Amino acid sequence: MIRVKLQYEWRLQPSGGHSVEPILFRVLYAIHSSGSIAGAARNVSLSYRHVWGLMGKWERMFGKPLVKMSRGRGAELTEFGQKLLWAEQLVQAPLAPELESVGHEIERVLSRVMETSATRLAICASHDLALAQLRDQLARDEGLKLDLRFLGSLGSLAALAKGQCSIAGFHIAEGMEPAATAMFRRYLKPRQHQLIGLATRTQGLMVAKGNPKDIHDLTDLTRNEVRLINRQRESGSRVEFDQLLSGAGIDPAGIDGYHAEEFTHLAVAATVAGGMADAGYGIRAAAAHYGLDFIPLLTERYYLACRTDAMNDPMLARFIELLRGRELRKILSAMPGYGTAITGKFYDVGEALPSRRTAAAEVPST
């Protein structure tokens, strides 16, 4: 089996072009989280001596201290150490999903050329941490593999309509207005498509630890001193966010940063964690990943769409088994803000995405 892992690297110029070891950033994060050198060493499975030596080496290379020790307070990052860690997180969050996607595309092409026996199921999906973890878990075992590309909700449904994938992952807020669901329904036909529940997720505003800007709801985003980082247009999160603003009577033009976009939940969280924005809309799990505070705004349903006539395909049948099994539920239970109320269940298009006609029919006559 061919596996491709693409990485970027930091290089110090002009001092010999030394490559910064990736473990340095892991250690910096561990020191920041644990507050001690010994705790960081345990977290990254290295000896205390090794971690201490690593800090000394790169402090000499940078010419600046990375860590400061305080009697009775352990260790903490210096301002330079904090900025270095922030810069790595800011770069890593948007690049990692793209590098993974390109790497898997290379694997797919090379596997076809070499006529490998590996079985891959093509999925285009809105960015999701649980789905990515399921893909990585399957990659370690023999059998079904997921060719997963993150394209955003509407882009993924468009790819399914064009025959570019077997499954499209998208999410939609519970109770969303029929006018908004129409954007999703244009790609899905009641008799041609079947939906399978992946999970429910909590979406809301991610803000810095301690909420220093005192942000509590959407109206606070219009304050002059608050900067937003938004999701890209045609992503499911952007559709939800725009609906929330409309429902609250808020003009997007009054929000600083409304047009500043990132392509994943983790990229939004990293931007807030790095101090480049004060708030961002995304899932609770991404906020937890970066230690951010979270203000819940809605619950959404994440669905996987496929063609009804493909339900008997062996690869798809095996994948549906996984969705209804213990592996996925174990992954979901470990992620803040995820729920299993819809996991592995089948839904008709009209049931999941009601139209105006359907909604009107459900209103009791008087």
C-alpha cells in the first residue's frame, strides 16, 4: 500500500538554513499546557534532559529565550515562545487539511497506476473532525479506505451531483428556514438520494480563553473593538452564520472581519487562539482543541448523502456498517459538542430538508 504524507518545514535563514524540528512545537505546546518542563516531557514521551537540551539548542539558534522558570510557578513560555507557537498554529491549521487532501489524492492516483488491491470509497465533505479521525483509523487497517476531500457542504453536494464522489458530507442547522434548505435541496432528489446521519454538532462563537472582549451574543460582533474571522462562502457554517445574523437583524457590513475567511473549523480556532481575531463561528470541538471559550448558538445535523441506487455497493455497505458500529460512536464520544442521536440512521431528503410546501403542510389547520 502506498501512503503519502506531505509536510512543510521552518528554516532559519541566513544562519545555515537550519530546519526547525517539528518536535519543538509539540514541546512548546506541552509546556504551555502543563506549566512545567517535567510535565511537558511526560506529555511528549521524552526525558526531562532531552526536553531541557532541546530548549537550550533552539534558544541558541533563535538568539532569544523560549521558556522562563519561576520559583514555585514552574515554567511558562516567554513572549517570543508564545509568538513562535502561535505562528506555527496559524500556519498548521489551514495547511494541514489541504496537505492531507493532496496527499490522499496522490495516493489514489499512484494506487490506480500500480493496480493496487486497496479499496477506497470517495467522499467529498464539509470539514469534520470525527470524519477525519475515522479516515485515519481505517488507514491503519486492512480493508476499506476513505478517499476523503474537504470541500464545504455545497461544494461536496455539487461533486456528488457530478459523479465525482460516492458520498457527500454536509451539515444543516436544526430548524433552519426552508429558504435556506433550498440551497442544499437543489443538489438532492427525494427518489434519487438517501441521507445517513453522521452526528449532531454544537456550533457557536469561539472566543479567547477568559473571553477578554466580553462577547456573549451576535450583537457583540458589531462593536468597534471586536474582530471576526469568518468561514468561506458556500460552506455549511457560512450558510448557518448568515441565517443567524439575518434572524437577529444584524447587517454583516457592520461586522469587522466578516469578509475575512478561513476554510476549516481548526483554521478559525487557530486564528482566534493566535490573537488575529476576537471571535469566529465554528464547532465546539475545534474551540476545545485550542483551549478557547465557546458560546453555543445552535445544534446542527451532519448528514452523508449518496445515490439510492448505490446502496447495495459493497464498499458503501461496509461504510454504512461502520457508521452504525462502535468505532464511530467511540470517536464521537471523545469529541466535545458531538452527539449520536442521528448516527447511523437513514433519512429521506424531504424529511431532513423540508421545503416551504412541506413546512406548510405540517401546520395544523384552525
